[in-house]
Amino acid sequence: MNKQINRLNGGLIDHDQSLSFKFDGKRFQGHPGDTLASALLANGVRLMGRSFKYHRPRGVLTSGSEEPNALVELRSSGRQEPNTRATVAELYDGLAANSQNRWPSLERDVLSINDLFSNFLTAGFYYKTFMWPKAFWEKLYEPIIRNAAGLGSITGEDDPDVYDKGFLHCDLLVIGAGPAGLMAALTAGRAGARVILADEDFVLGGRLNAESIEVGGVAASDWAAHALAELSAMDNVRVLPRTTVIGAFDHGIYGAVERIADHLPTPASGQPRQIMWRIYSKRALLCAGATERPIAFSNNDRPGIMLAGAMRAYANRWAVRAHEQVAVFTNNDDGHRTAADLIAKGVHVTAVIDTRADAPSVDGTELFAGAQVIGSKGRLGLNSVTIRTDKGFTREIICGGLAVSGGWNPNVHLTCHQRGRPKWDEDLAAFVPGDNLPVGMTVAGAAAGAMSTYGALRTGAEGAIAALSDLDIPAGVPELPEAEDSPVKLRPFWHVSEGKGRAWIDLQNDVTVKDVKLAHQENYVSVEHLKRYTTLGMATDQGKTSNMAGLAVMAELTGKSIPETGTTIFRPPYTPMAMGALAGRAVGKHFHPVRETPSHKWAIEQGAVFTEVGDWLRAQWFPKEGETHWRQSVDREVLQTRASVGVCDVTTLGKIDVQGADAAEFLNKIYANGFAKLAVGKVRYGLMLREDGIAYDDGTAARLAEDHFVVTTTTANAVLVYRRMEFARQCLWPDLDVQLISTTEAWAQYAVAGPNSRKLLEKIVDACFDLSNEAFPFMSCAEITICEGCRARLFRISFSGELAYEIAVPTRYGDAMIRALMEAGEEFDVVPYGTEALGVMRIEKGHAAGNELNGTTTALNLGMGRMVSKKKDCIGNIMSEREGLNQPDALRLVGFKPVDPGQQVVAGGHLMKADGPVDAAHDQGYVTSAAFSPVLQSSIGIGYLKDGAERTGEVLRLANPLEGTEVKVEVVSAHFVDPDGGRQRA
Amino acid sequence: MRYSGFRVIKEALTGHKGWTPAWRDPEPKNEYDIVVVGGGGHGLATAYYLAKEFGHARIAVLEKGWIGGGNVGRNTTIIRSNYLLDGNEPFYEFSLKLWEGLEQDFNFNAMVSQRGILNLVHTDAQRDAARRRGNAMILNGSDAELLDTAGVRALYPFLNFSNARFPIKGGLLHRRGGTVRHDAVAWGYARGADQRGVDIIQNCEVTGFRIENGKILGVETSRGYIGAKKVGVAVAGSSSRVMEKAGMRLPIESHVLQAFVSEGLKPMIPGVITFGAGHFYCSQSDKGGLVFGGDIDMYNTYAQRGNLPVVEDVIESGVALIPALGRVRLLRGWGGVMDMSMDGSPFIDRTQVEGLYFNGGWCYGGFKATPASGWCFAHLLSTDRPHEVATAFRLDRFRSGRMIDEKGVGAQPNLH
Amino acid sequence: MHKLKAITPLGRTEPKTDNFTGLSITENPARALATLTARLGHETACTAQVSAFIGCDLPGPGKSVVGETYGAIWIAPSSWMIEADHTGHELIAQELKPVAGETASVVEQTDAWCRFDITGSAADDLFERLCNVDVRAMNSDTATRTTIHHIGCYLWCRKAGFEYSVLGPRSSAGSLHHALVEVAQAVCPV
Amino acid sequence: MIIDHPLLGPRDAQEFVYLGDATLIDRPDWQAENAAEAFHDYLYLRDNPAGEHRELWYHEQGDRSWLVVTRNTLTHEITSVELARDVARARGRGR
């Protein structure tokens, strides 16, 4: 058991309770309130990771979500999370993490050899080499690069956790719960507004918890806790800790991820790991604080070198010293706070090095004003830094920790998510929110450049009042607590020029000052080119601590100002977020909802095999005992239907109820063929075109009354046809009296097909209805009753080509009806058939379906050219006349039979002349659908052939080079079975 | 300067002092033979081939912002030649062949990596369509293989085979498809063009065309008037805005396509996978990030940003296909503005203005087309005749009814 | 009575109930539904005649009403879903058509929908994780179309914060039920 | 995005299906002499403005109203939302 050698007293951790955790297999102790990073530091662990490119040893740089260095693999198997920032990973008992991007161990990483060759591996070096020999890139160079690159790994196992999504609504969304956010939420909450306060941390208060200051006469962290207690007691305020607002989207919509269970070993039973909230806000106040930036100097990346504010936060909040001896390197007064706080905590501060010659004095340590750090020593952790004093001498300062402060950058990220640009503030030497903010967003606190505690409290309150006043919610001006209000005193200083080693800017992607210089030298000067060429700011931290320095160096080189040099665009998410949260519960079997047909339960009892048709599950075939191959089942279903009778659930076809005085006129415009004169009690096949003249959908329309039709659509197009019909009704012909409503789900509909279908139905349909061919001929429809009074609809239509009906009852009776049909049909050996047999029979009849209606074919191609009326206004008829669609050799739908009956016609094969070449230039067409016809005992197919109507009898080659087959096929009529349609009219 | 491994070593040993600018920043001249409007991938490639293959001098590329800042700088890096229709496939096959020799040709490592593209199929109808497409590809000289479930599993064992809403029934594998380091394409062409004397002029926005008697004379720009014998416009994403200045209305709408990258991971996905039951495709970059995308945001926009519903839609599909992705973190999303044409296919054509040529309508497929687009546009600009693989990309094809509609969804750009 | 025996949308003979701490979810197949859509130019007459028949005013956009026998939800301009007890009013469409006459189109919709009644103090917590409706601001007697896990539904607030009905497509009853129950488990910790 | 539905108030754009330019309401006269050319322009050519755009959205997961939304394609600001049926009548598509 290791001792927590760097643990101090106090802080916001529970010293009385211990948590046990492992890092790289080694066991440590921490306390509730710790992060993995604070606990490791407490245990004297400075080395936490390896950099991306050179595998340099790295330690923690920050105490927050901007961390570039301390990335670990947390948890294991399906829960393994690579690239987890130790600085925000909340410690729990049993936590296990491993370092990453190293082999075999963090201390001895073989690929740190890259560092020796770093002079060859400068920015963009890979664009200039690895080109010869040509084949070596994919075979040799690239695999090596890929294996060396990447950071952590996932196991590839399924993530076992679930994620929720949710939707929240508020008047005011306050992003960040530091002094500004808390004061804003208090102000708005007290005014009665609906407020959401979200903060990424697990203890709210922001820097109030990291500083040794007082607010309102009490410790700042106590003030934060009191504020939070008041907010939590308000019904109109929702406080979301552990919640990162990841992006600002249009019209006041924000995305936020709440981490429900990341601080637990596993989520509680039934609980999601995280919730992705979509927040609809009328106003938003960004109180996201600021991020400290480092100063680059030679070898500024050794473990132990961290941001001054972070080192202070570790001491004040987490009761951890970075090391027993630390030094401070700063260009501003805030760095001095770190020295003072650490000295007060009894840490030995060996020096304060301030780049400013007029630096304020310090107590308790030595001040080097006007000095710079020009180097550092220590292999896996910092031992000392070398400084150049104002007098030009060098001195070595012993320190195991160096606190660096180059000033603070307001966290403007979310202000830029809608492509607003921040503007430059000379006093802060930083970008502050620009004028072009997302609509409804304002900014307060350090994010707005108000860097003092009092400034944050004040602007937070003012921001809330202003936002609510937009919404006509009066809010009282709160009494602001007393707090420090020190001005920012800083002299911009970005990097130390002197030094033998590399000065690191982007610590994760290993981008140095020299790399920026090289980019400049090669004219990658635009900030976007700089970023892309050097990879600056493209790591998991998205350059939160590095982008500014990169810009500053480039500005120096070009002689332009920093704002002239530009800023890269911030994009969502604010910090990396688990993809699981964005997927929510729509994964695995629940990726899409399932639609079940009315006979679903019955079909399961029959042992049916199901297939996905859109979201529907349909029975594909019904295997019988002894059948070992699906073809046996399908052949039987087809043959028995054609011989006697079969039943198929066809509920999935779209049904649209069309009523109104102008219903017939409306359908006459929707369909290419005529509907005005369809008699009541009759059904007609209808072909719908798109406005561009291409066939869109087909189905039937049944006229139940003068002013009442029921239209069917294909399963796939049900929603789309309904949408188009609404468009036609509302936008094209707004004064036609038509009412539309979908009734797809309301009716259970079964096809009853085969020569015995009438006999079967006569047993079901109530006796008062005459089903004889004379009384109810082909293409009739009627509202009837069955099974002693159950209301039903009967249509005499046929997809199979047999004498056939479709019968519909209210869906709740659909299960009983399939059972009744089967029972009544027993004497006829009735067979249930699935989509496969349905498909075989329609191919045998040459009926077009989805494969033929593929969005590029016209009525002419389908052989229905004459159906398109030229004598009326209907969608698509004008554009169907374009000459390119009416070429003499246009594709026509025809049938194909293999010359050798033992061979197979394949859908997707291309047709070539029997004696011509096989290539694209000589392509004659393609087969769209194919099946084995048990009736013809042959493979058959239908498809499109150039000038096909005139080529009956021609033998072609069906080329399928994809699968290495070629079959001779004969062109035949697509109507393989009963071409004159006698059976369906019987 | 020629790039090579030797040169890299030499420079490393001599303090990297010898590297020269990858391209110059010249002042615009008063007049050029050919002005290419648009310093994206297509514009730069056009200039490169005009100089290299068609022997032209006095060429300028005018770019409103920084070169390579359009879709060549914001895409999912995929190259492929797996189109169905004869109007398209020969063109994309030509493009793929150019990719295969590109790096040696322009002496810049763009990391062309033919790691294979797999289009998954989940239904029998999809398999039929895949077979038709695969055959069309082979008949046009490209490559394709039809895999069954086991074949897919052998390549990608971590896909959802056990608990999928839409089970994987196979896939169409196009082995020569792959990925390219996208920014490097722009830089490689820019450097190659620059070395052949092309003036690449950044921060130079074209504000108008000077046209007299139906003939182009030059372009008005934010840096003054520039005369030109011929002007080629290659500004996909902004085509309508630019061509409107020449009085043209186009069969194009602008839409935003979002794309995403995850945090870096150790190698996991060797090739490119396209889901067949949802909007999701994915590859892994050499740096380890999973690069993925899905559908466009559906509404007309010129804003280079999208909204949450599409982000969620894409990632739902991603996690449904690869359940392990739930744990992977999304690092960054971005949006690029697409020229969505009325049939989903592009234009490389003359206009009614003599000497004014148009290249656009690339939908979300412009990146893979870059070499062929540049070559064919250069061919058209140089010879006034379309290149043989680009004869179908005419602006008047809707008038005559010769659409090239791969998806078969008709005149609705957001569905292509 | 005819011989065909009904099953519930979840495929059962009796409706299913799931109970959680602070929440119950009950399948309700006992309501008959029909859509009523006024014909062009007959909007006023339709509203008057049907309102008189059902004994309460047909509600405006976003609203619902519950009368003694009939209830109504606004679903589209000049269009309502009318509901009544299934046992006594299975033929609700046939009851309404003569009342509306030529002023409206009436379509039976009973079995187009499955319905789940959700009652309990955790109802708002449930719906804020299911649909983008501002459920905490929803008033009693309002109804809105929304989507729950990609399923188009009506969310009907019968008593604000406490009593809701969800009407979803009958074919997706299983998926809708799954969504409700899974999230109920998450918002109602045992 | 949020579309302020004229009858139902603010609704997430996700509930809607987008079609395109509102000129799709102005379907040409099928009997006009230049019908073929008019249909070509109607169906295929677009202003595609960078700025204010009148466009058609369908409230599929709502009340099935087609709406004409005036939205800026650069900023996404929505300045007006009308029922498409009213717009269609105003443009003379009524009887």
C-alpha cells in the first residue's frame, strides 16, 4: 500500500473515507472527491501518459476537461474507455485504469525511440516521402504509421451499458456553475423563471472551489455550496451536475450530456450510463469560465510541469501538492496566487520566475523578475528548471513541479458554434466573445472576460436580468456578496525563444514552436493550413490549451497581429462525448421500431421464418416438418396456392382513405390513368408517376361510394405516397374537396388466392353476400360482414394471377380471422404463404414490384406507356414525353428463361447479345427479379431489355461476372403463367 | 524542389533551412489565358492538368479564402469507383486510376490507401441491386466482389451479427476503393500547379463576370479586374451564387453534409464500411480517428454547420452497426455545403456564354472525383469538347430526359 | 355478436399493466376511435352538428375534450379523433357519419392505434426522456402529436403531471411498450 | 431548428419533412403552349439563394400541414411561417 505522500490537509475531499484504485496494475488509495489525476498526484505519480507522436513521457497539465496529457484507458472489456482524461475521471472504489499508447510499459516505451528521430519527423514530413516504391505505402509504411498512431484502444466488445435521451425546456439555460453561473441561476430562479443550470464538474462552483478566497465573508466553496442548496430547493430550477453542454444549435437548442453513472463502478440496475439532453432554451447564458494557457519553453513537457491554476486547484480543492518542491513561471499576477496559496499550504516554493521586469514582489520565496525558463531536466519527471535571469545569468532551480501561467483564455467555444467569430481583447491578450453570438445567447463571467470573482458574480446577475427581461420576466437585482475584484495584470508572453530542446505547443499531438516555423516557411500560413499541416489543435483536447500559442507564434512570424492571423472554428462537441449517448436506446434490436402484422402471433406459432420489409416483420415462408431447404417450403406454398388455395397477410400495403366531393377528380390527377369514371363497387389498378414522368408507385383504388375511395400503395411507399397526396391536396389543388387519412393499421388484410378461394370465403362470408362470379366479378369491392356479423371489406383483386380476393377486418380481429380462414380452408388443404411465394407468383405473372419500380423507369419501360393519359392534367404526364425517355430502343420489361432449364437466371445480371462482346458499351439491359417457378419447373426472371418488346425469342447472354457465371437466356413474355388472365376472372 | 526521403533526411541534418514554400502567393496579373474560379480540389486539379497535360501557360486559380478550404478540406476522404450507371461509372473509374498514380505524378504523398470499401446488404432486394451494381462496375473495368455474411464477418468481426435489427446478409466489396489524406490533395495539386507556373491567388473573390456579346472577357474580383480568354468555374457549394452573376439559374440546391471524427484509437477498422440499413459509413484515419458520416441535413443552407437530429441519426446507425462504438467518444463534427443536383450527378459543361465553363453539382461525391474532374474540365477548357468519360454531365440533360439518377429518387436534391 | 375474438395490440387476451414506483402503464384496448374531417366549406356546420351530438365543443388546435360518452382530440385543421367506449360504441364511425352527413368525412380508426394509459407522479419524468414535448408545461385536456423512439404517437394529457395516454400505431405496440417500460425502469428506481 | 407552426406553436424541425423551394406550389398549366419548357424550369431550376428562402415543410409527425417557411439559408433565422394551403390559394391555385 502506497502512502499518499503528496496529500495535504483540507480541501473538498473526504479524508475519513478511503477508496482503493489501480493504475497500470499498481494499487493506490484516494478519497471521495478525488479525480484519478488528483489521487495519482497525491500518491506521488507524475508520469501518466505518453504523447501521440514521439511517445514523450507526460504528466498532468490541467485540473479539468481541457487536459491534453493525462489520458488513460479506464475500465475493461466492453466498458473500456480509451483516452479518458484522468483530470475529470471521478474516483470510485475499485477504479482500474491503464496508461495507453505505450509498449511494453509507461516507464519503458519502445516507441519513444521516435523522439530520437524527431528531427526527421517534423510537421508534414510524411507528405514528402514514403512514395517509393509505389506499392510500399499500403504494404509497409502505412501499417507502421497506423500501428504507431492512435491513442487508446477499445476491445471491440459490445458496450453493455444503455444510454437515455431526453428533452428539457427552459426560459434560461445557464451553462457553467462557477460564480457567474451560480449568481445568474440564483437571480433567475428567484424571479420564478424556469432555469436549467448545467456544469461539467461533479462539485459545482467552478473556480470558487479551487481558490483560497472568500465570498460574502465565507470561504468561496462554502458560498457555492449555500447557493447550490438554495437553487436545489427551487422547483423552477433544475441543477444538472456532471453535465457538459456540448453544443449550441439553431434556435436556442443545446445538446448536453449528463453522466449519470460514470462515477460508479457500473450503472445501477435499469439506469442509463449517461443521458443526452436536448435542451430547448428561450435564452442561454454562457458562464463557461476561462482556460489557462501555458508558456512554451524548451522541454516544457516534462511530468510535473502544469498550469498554475491547476496546481493551485489541486492544493486547494483536492488537498494535493504537485511535488514537495515547486516553482512558478508566469507572465501575470495570477501566477503569483499559486505561489502564495502553496506557500500557505506549507509547500516549498523554490522560486517565482516572472517574465515581467516589474513583477510584483512575493513573500516566502525568491522572485526572478524579468526572467525566463529556458530549459528543464528530469527523465520521467521534472527535477529542475534552468532560467535566464534579467541580468543574463543562468540559474538552475530545483523543483519537481513547475506551475506555468501565460494568462487565461475565456471559454468562447459555444459562442462560435454557429460560426460566430470571437474578437481580440488587448487587455486580456485573449479572444473574448464576438458580436455574432448564437441567437438567444449572452455571456457572463470569465467567459465574457470578467476575470475577477466579483466581476463574475456581477455579470452573472446582470446577464440573467437582461435575458429574462427579453422574456418579460421581471427579475430583482440581487445583493451581490463581497468578493475579490482584482484586475488582470499581464504582459503577453507566448514562448521562450532561447533553449536547446523543443518548445511544445500542442502537447498531445507533439507540435512545437519549430513546427509552426516550418509551416510558415512552406507557406502553410493561413491558420487553417497551419492547423492541418502541423495537426496543431486536432487532438482530443481540440487545442484548448495550445491554439493561442500556435496563433501567436504564427503572428510573430508573419508580422501580423493575432486577430489578423485569425482563429480556427470551434465546433461541437465542447469536449469529446460517448457516442452511445448520441445513439440512446435506438441500438441493437431496437435500432428501429418493429411493425408486426395482425397474423404475427399466429405465424410465430406456425414456425414461420420472418423477413424485414422496412420496419415490418413479415412471414417469408412457413416451413413444414421435413422441409430442409427454404425452396421446398416456397415451392409447396406456390403450387398449393395455384392448385387450391393459399392465404397471405398483406396488411403491410399502405391504405389511404380518400373522401370528399372531389375525391374522384383528385385521384384522376394523382394517377396517370383515369379514375373519374370508375363505378362504385369497382377497383382499378393505378399507376402513379413522379412529376418527372418516372413511375413512382402502383396499387389499386377501390370506389366504395361516389365520394369515397380506398387507395392502396406498396409497402415501401405508404408514407411517401400519403405525403405526396397531402402535397397535392394542400399545395397544388387546395380547393378540391378531399379528405385523406391513412388506415393502413386499422385493417387486417389477407389475400386469399387460388381456384378454391371463393369456396373458402363462402364459408366465412355471411350468407347474405353473393360471391359468385356474376354477382362479384373480378375487380369488384364491397363492404360486407363475415363470421356472423363482423364488418369487413372484400376486394376481388389478384397479385398471384389466380382467382383471388383480399379481405379486411378491423385489426384486433385479424388474429382470429387467420385462424378462421385456416380452419375453413382445411378441407381445401389451404396453405399459408409468405413473401417469398408471393414474390414467385408475381414474377410468374410478370407484375412489377420494388425491383422494377426502381426510380429510373417510365411507364413505357414497364410496358404501360399507353396507360398514361394525355387527355387530362395528372402528375408526371407532361415530363414523361421528353425524347430521352422515349427512344426507340428504350428498355422494356420482358421475361427471361434459361435456354438450359438446369441453369439459373440471376437478378442483377446484365444482358449481352449472344454473339457480341461482354462489356458496358454493349449492355442490353439487366434482370430485375428472378425466381424458380415451381409451375414451369424452371428458373425465370423479368427485367429490362433494350427494345425488349420486339425481341421475343432472341437468345441473350446473362452476364454475371461478379459471381463468374454466364447463362444463355431466351427473351419471353413476362407473363409466364396464364398470360390471358383467364384464371383471375374465373 | 522535389520531395523525397533523401530530401527529408538531408533537411533534417541541415536544420530544415532548405524547405521552400509549397506554393507562391503571387500578385494577380492583368490577364490570363485561362482563369479557374475556385481554389478547391477541383479548381486546383484543373489548373494542374491544364498546365501539365494540355500544355497551357498563363493560368490563374482565384480563391475567395484559403485554398482547399471547401469540400476538399472537409470530407470523409473516401475514393471509390462503385457507381451503377453508365453515365457515371467510367468517369469514376478514370478518377480511381488517376488516384492510383497521383502521388508519384504530383510528387506529394497524399496517402492514397486502397483499403477496400464494403457496402453492406441487409435484404434480398439489396443483394439483387448490389449484384447489378457490382456487374456494372466490372463491365466498366472496375472491381467488385459479392460477399456473403461469413465473408463480411471475416473482414469485420465486430459488426453486429448477433443482435441486429437488420441482419447483415452480405456486402459488395470494392477493393480498390479507399481513403486519401484529403488536405494533401489540395496541397499536392497546388504545389504541382505552382511549379508549372500557375498563379494561385488566395483571398481573391470573384464578384462578377465581364461578358460582352455573349462572350466572356474576364472576371471582376475583390482584387480588381482580371481579363481571361476562358473562365472555368469550379466552386461546388457556391455554384448557384457564382453562376447567378453570369445570369444563370442552375439545377442545383445547396445543402449541408455533416461529418464526424472520433478520438484517436489504435487500429480497429481497416477499410471503409457502409451500413445498408441506415445512414452511416466509416473508416479509420492513419491517426486513429474514426471518420464517419451519414445523411445531409435535408434543408437548403449555406451555413457550414448542421443540427442535432442528423448527428443523432448518424450515430444511432453507427452504434447499431458497431455496438462497441458506444464507448468511443465523438471528437468533432463539421459541416460542408454541397451542390446537390437534381439527379445526384455532376456537371462539366459549357454554358450559353462563350468561353465560360461550369463544373459543379458534385453532391457529396466531389472528393473522389477530384482528379478526373480536374482532368475532364481541363480537357473541356482546352479543347472545347467534353472528355469521353464525362459526356453525360451536361446541363441540359433534364430538358432532354437524360437524367443520371443513381438513387432513383427524382428531382429532389436532398434525397440524392 | 360475431365469432371473431379480439386480441389486444400486445397480442394478449387481457390488457397488460406494468407497475413502477410512482407510475403505472396500462394497455387500453377499450376505446373506439374515428376521425372526423370537415368537408371543404362545411367546417362550421360540421363543428356545430358534431359538437351538439357529442355534447361538448370540438376542441381547437392542440386541445382535447372529454364528454360524458365521447371525447375528441384535435389532430389536423378541421379534423378530430373522436373516441368512445368500445363495448357500447364499436361502430363509432357509423354513429358519427349520419350526424355529420355531407359536412364531414368519417373514417373508422379504432384499430389503427394502440393506447397506453400512464398514471402517476413520475409521468413527467418518463415523458421528458421519451419525446420532445414540454410535458411539464402541458395543461390538462391537451394533446399533441410527437415521436417516441421513432414511433409517431399522440400524447394526450388528461390530468397535468399525472395522467396521460399515448396513442401509437398498433403494429408497433410492442416497440412502444418496450420504450415506455424500459425508460420507466430508469426514472422509477426501485 | 424550431419552426413556429401557425396553429401549434414552436415545434422541432425534426417533426417535419423538407421538400424545397416554395415555387413548387406554382405548378405550370399542363395545356400551355410552352408546357414542356415550363415544367422543366418548375421541376429542375432553382434560385437557391444565399439569404431569404421560402420553402416547403410538411408536418409529418404533427398535423400533416404543409407549411411555407421563410428562412435565411445563411443564418437559419425564420421570419415567417404560413400554411401552404393559404399560400397556394393566394397564388391563385384555388378554383
